[in-house]
Amino acid sequence: MKRRTLFISGAVALGAVAAGAWQFGGNSSATDAAAAQLRREALVRMHSPALGRAEAPVQLVEFFDPACETCAQFYPLVKKMAAAHREEIRLVLRYAPFHPGSDQVVKALEASRRQGKFWQALEALLESQPQWVIQHRAQPDLIWQPLARAGLDVERLKVDMQSPEVARIVAQDVADSNTLNVSATPEYFVNGRPLPSFGYDQLRTLVDEELAIAERRKAG
């Protein structure tokens, strides 16, 4: 798939795909309610890596591919945004391995959690991305050196990433990305709201709107 091009200030690169209404036959309110519930469940799972308080009023969900160039460009910006509102924003990451070969990289990343080094592994992979992504195709055999430098036990990682539980988690994220019509990465949802169009300014605006709503509720 084509990677998105980063537009930090204003230009819209790609229209984000809304989490459109599902129809299971008919337009009854019960059907609509069931579809809405399915979308809510698909946003976050118990296994999803997250930063921030579980009770934070703003939940920022990102579907990402570690082989995605724009994901690597956006990561420090999103991390900085969340850090600036440490009490108000919870960042949740979901896997969407769209690039060829990226499914194996995602499994290694998920397995890094068993060593308590998910965030170290993620940042190592994003920083070294040009070394192991060649012509938009992930080369899993080239990720081990960056991960070793980040302090991962590579041999253990190679074993853990083959576990059925890791496969189940990745499969669930892929299924949820399909439920939410995610077709490109990174894709963001802010308190369940998709971006109206893709871009950092659009993401910042949506987050600010939800922060303002949370502040008004807090005030009373």
C-alpha cells in the first residue's frame, strides 16, 4: 500500500476514512445500536499498549504500522502531545501491518512486551526504519540489530513472537481495523471520532476540541 505523506501545517494529504455506520440488514435502531457497540469495542482491547491514565478524559487511539514512514514521522509529535497533557490524554496503540512483511515485525514488537520493553522496541524500530524497510517492504531479518541495541534479548524474542497468544492479538487488531474501515496508517480516533481529513493540524484540532469538552465538564 502507498504510504501517507506527512503534512504538518495545513495541507490535506489523504482523506481519513470515517468509521462509517455498519448495516446488518435493515435500518432499525436496534441494528444501529449494535453496530455502534461493535465499533466501540473495536477501538480498544484489553491487550492494547497504552500510555496515560486509564481514566483520562481524552482517549487517542492510533492504528499504526511500524514499517509506515508517516507513522515514524508522527510518533514523536503524538508522544509530545500526550506528554503535554499527561493527566488528560491516554494514547492507545493498535497494530495495522499493511506493508508486506510487516506482520512479522509487529509480532516481534508485541513479543517485546514479555520483556517489559515495548516502548524501547517501538522507538528502536521507528528510528531504524530506513535500515529494514526497503521499497515499502519490511525486511524482518534486518530488525534484530536495532532491537538488540535497545536492550532486547533477541533469541527470546524470536521464540516469543511465534506464540499463539501473540498471533491472536495481532489478528484481533487486524480484524478491528477492518471493522473500523482503517485502510491506511497512521489512522487516529479521538474519543471515537475519526479525523475529518488527514494531517497533524487536523489531529491537533480534534484533540483540542475534546480537551475543551473535558475541561467544561470538569468545571461543571
